[in-house]
Amino acid sequence: MLRSELIDTLHAENPHLTRRDMERLVAVVLETITQTLEAGARVELRGFGAFSVRKRDPRVGRNPRTGETVHVPGKHVPFFRTGKELRQRIDDESKA
């Protein structure tokens, strides 16, 4: 689902709010999640999942084209873990 599709869906379910309000709402939620992750904290949405930041250590990789070894610096990456309810809903949908 694209951001625009999410906005359209929210707007269809809440016709008393304008599309512009929905755009702002989605932007605020995503920005808040981003800022929280930047601060190194965890974001948990009950029934959906949790966002966190994981540290990847520096390592030695290989250039697939030349086979040459390349140093890959350490970094922090976002990580999402699905909630139990979401996993169950997806599993039930795939069985149907």
C-alpha cells in the first residue's frame, strides 16, 4: 500500500475530515515514529507490531562484480517485528 492509498482509505472511512487533514495526520504519525527511532527508542503499536533500531557491526564484504573485499562500516538500521494479532490475521487469511 502506498502512502496515497493509505490517505485515500482513511479519508473514505472518515468523510467528515478533509483529505488534507488525512495527509497531515499520516505525516505526523510517520514523522513521530521516525523521530522516536532517531532518538534510539522503541515504538510499539499494540496488535500491529513494534519498530526498533538495531546496530549492525562493521564487516568485510565482497564486491559481487569484481570479487574484491570491501569494508562495510557499522550502522543502525530500523527493524520491525510483527505483533501476535497481526501474525494471526495474516496466517488465517493465507489459510482461507
